[in-house]
Amino acid sequence: MIEELVKPYKNSMRCLCLHLDAKAKNGDNWNEIIMSHIDGAINIYKDDAIKSRCLSHISKPDVNATYRTHLFRAENVPINALPTISELFFHSQALWRCWISDQFDVKFSFCI
């Protein structure tokens, strides 16, 4: 899962979130892995949930969005489509490049 946090406005914060599931092991061939599903959502955090979300890590699901709406869901998608899907979905190209750099060992100079 990856979530793009946006600067809070008044008492809410709108975020874009991609979530996926794939049955793969470390070392599996990237070009052969199929995601069981990938979905894109808008998460809205209100009031105290804003601070809690900003202080938490996405890998620890201890803060739930106040509201969530799913925009799309696709099933049985090759995982090698993930970089393109995420680049189209997120607003921040810096976030995208640093995430790709971290996850897939691709180096961009400003993420090192």
C-alpha cells in the first residue's frame, strides 16, 4: 500500500491511496507476478485522525480514514504495470520516484 498525503485544509486531509495484493515470494520473476487485485481510493482524515495519520506509518494500520471511497479496482493485473498505474494515479512525481527507487532499487538522484 502507498498513500499520498496532502497538506490538511481546515479540519480535513484528502489522500490518494493504492492498495494491492499479490501472491509472490521474494525472488519471483517480476514479469510473471500477477496482482490478485489493485485498487485506488480517496481517503479523508478528519480532525484528530489527521495528526494521528501524519504521525503513523502506512505499514501499521492503526489509523483508519474517517471516510474512504474507492475509485477503481482491477483484478489479475501484471505487477510490472504497477509503476505506470501509480505514476498516472498520484499527483506527486517526487513521491512516485522515491517510492519506485525504494521498492524496486531504481536510483533517482534526489531520492538517495
